Amino acid sequence: MFQSNHAFFKADEGTDQSRLSEILGAFSYALDLTEGQPAGHSIRACWIGTQLAMALGLNGEELRDIYYAVLLKDLGCSANAARVTEMFAGDDRKLKHDFKLLGPKPEDFGAFVASEVGVGRDAAVREQALCNLAENGGAIMTDIMGTRCSRGADIARQLRFSEDVAQAIAHLDEHWDGSGLPLGIAGPDIHLGGRIALLAQVADVFYSAKGKDAAIAEVRNRAGSWLDPELCAIFEKLSAASGFWEELALDDLAEQLWELEPAAQYVSVDEDYLDDISSAFGRVIDAKSPYTAGHSQRVGMIAEKIAENLGMDDQSRRVLRRAAILHDVGKLGVSSAILEKPGKLDAEEWAIMQSHAAHTTNILGQIGVMSDMAMIAGSHHERLDGMGYPLGLDERSIAIESRIITVADIYDALTTDRPYRKAMSTEKAMAILQSEIGVAVDQRCFEALQVLVAEGQLQ
Ligand SMILES: [Fe+2]
Ligand SMILES: [Fe+2]
């Protein structure tokens, strides 16, 4: 029987005591990375949104729906990252960050396009992007926002949230006066959760970038255009009360927010729910690039089968599968301009690309019930010869669980299309893996994969 010496394979008790808010709150830091927002944006927006909802007199399930809709408003954000990079010919994280600081008038968008599109790129690339935006700007923005909203709503459903949460997320970019996207609905037709989430987003984006006075001014400025005027009036009162901004700035705001989780007693995060949460965030990860569709799920499946072949027990395999699904969660912090680059990366771009592995360790390390798998998942680019990253671990210290994920990851990467090459045949991929045995690839893991391939289990 396969023996794991890693602690997380032994610690399967107590998951039902984990708070859903804490788990999803930790993942929300990954969403902040994708949106180019400062760490904690989703947490601060959730706190602002929850204060608004409580001031409206909401409680119980209704309040809970608002809480999660605002915390997870950016669930769909990775789904349009590659398209933003393509359409605006730039770094999606910077573009998204700067876009949120735009004024509400059409000329503000024009100024944004003039100053941000194709910066640092060839004149021809910039010219082409500008022409495309001039001709198809409206359709492109509707498409970009529509993708983000519908994908976000879908993933909320996968996370077992109500239709209200899904709808609130789907309506995030609608404006009170009907000028929003993708539906162009107005007033109370916009889900209350969507209206609260947008106000909370505007408030924190301006607060984080320019301070509380800018946040107050911007909410006031957008009352009746982007934002529900009644909510803006409540925000005005709340934000004038003593302690509001001080609390928002607290280092332990996240812990305070977990305490605010409404109806927490109804939620039990059991093993099945942890599987669903991992799969849902696997979809968020894969949506970041058109080249990685299904990658996380497939690496999870292949890793689990290798582990089964090695004799690992059921519970250990279940946890390994989650770690494998989440191995690239740190890619949410890497610009699509780098992930999608068809040519060779320069030294700086390569360093940013490599940083995804350390991001994975950091993100999972913040999630109590997943912290033990943080190193396992974040070590998938370590090599037995010590030449891998991020830590340069070698065969003395790379856990078998990481070796399994590494083999599954390389196999899937080689057998699917990438921006810089086409998918390889199984035979060629296996030959490459074989040539790396003892260098980057563990022999036992390779042999297990060989059996799976021979039995046709990976089709
Ligand atoms: Fe990776
Ligand atoms: Fe990967």
C-alpha cells in the first residue's frame, strides 16, 4: 500500500467546522489578482456591501445572498482576460484596473482607449487594435462584459449558491440608468445584489486608489447614472458615521467579515463541498486562457489515476485530486499578455510566469482546510535535479504527491495545443517524459502513467 508521509493525507477530520466564508474569502484574493486590484478588494467590497444590506434591513438568507454575491462578484473575471488582452493589445490586469477608475462619460472611455491601447507595442499592432475598437467597440465591450457576467453566475451555481446570488453576479455591470452591459436593463430590474455589488466595487476601487474622499465623491457622482440613488444615500450616511473608514482599513477586516457571515449555521463544508469548490475554482483558472480549457480538471483526473495505480488510498487520492485541480491557481496573478504570448518570453516575462507557482502556494496556504496542500500544489514545477522553481527543491524533498501532479501536468500540457506550438501525439509526449526520468520526472509516476496510456484510460 502506498504510504504518504504528508500531514494533509491524515487530516480529513474537521472539515465540517470550516467556514465557507473563510474558504471563499481566501479564494477571493485570487480574483483580486486577476482583476488587477489590490489584495483584499473583494473582502472590502463585501464588507461595504454587507453594511449596505444590513442598513436596508435585510437578514437571514437574503443577507447571506448579498454577502456572497459581493464577495464573489468577480468569479467570472478570468473568462474575459485573454479577450481584453487581445482587444486592447495590452496587459489585462493593468487595463482592468485602470478601466475601473474611468469616469462614467463616453469621452472618458475614449481617453482610456487613446492612452492605454497598444502601449509599448508596434505601431501596426496599436493601429489595428484602435481601428477594431473604433469599428466594433460596442459589440466588443458587450461581449467582454457578457462573458464575465454569465461565467461568474454559472460558477456561483456550481458553488451551490442560490439563483439570487447568480443573478446578482450576472447583473454586476448593469447601470441604474440602463447604460450598463451586457443587458442594458435599468432601475429595479437590476438585481438588488448587483446594484449593491457595483456600488461597493466603485467605493473600494476609488478608496484603494485615491482615498476615502475620492470614494465618497465618486459614489455621489454616479448616483442616478451608474448607481441606485437610494443606495447611494444610504452609503453617504454610513460612510459619514464614525469608524466606517477606520474599520474598512483594519488589518483584520477579513476575520471581522467571517464573523459577519449571515446564517453561517446552515452551511457545512464537507468533503463533497470541498470537491465542488475545488472544481469551481479549477474552472476559474482554466477560463483565464483559451489554451487551458479543461487543463485543471484533466490534471486532477490524471493525478488521481496515477495515485490509484500507485496504491494510494481513497481519501488521500481525493485530497490529491483537489491539489492537482488547483495547481495553477497562481496563474490568475499572471497577465494574459504573458500567458498568451506566442513567441519566446523575455527574462522579466519568464520570471512573472514562474511566479505563478509561488502564488499557488500562497493562495492555498491562506485557506485553513487546504493549507496542507499548498506546498504540494505549488511544487509542481520543482525538478528532481534541483533546477525547478520556485524553491529549487530536489529529490530529497519533493513529495510524491507533487511528483504525481508534475507528471500529470507535463503530460496534459504536451498533449494539448499551446500558444507557441500544436498538441503532440501521445507517443511523442511519453518519449519526452521518459527522457526526463530522474531529472524532472519520477520513475514510478511515469510507469503508472504508461499503464494508464496503454489501457486507454486517458482518452
Ligand atoms: Fe504551472
Ligand atoms: Fe499546469
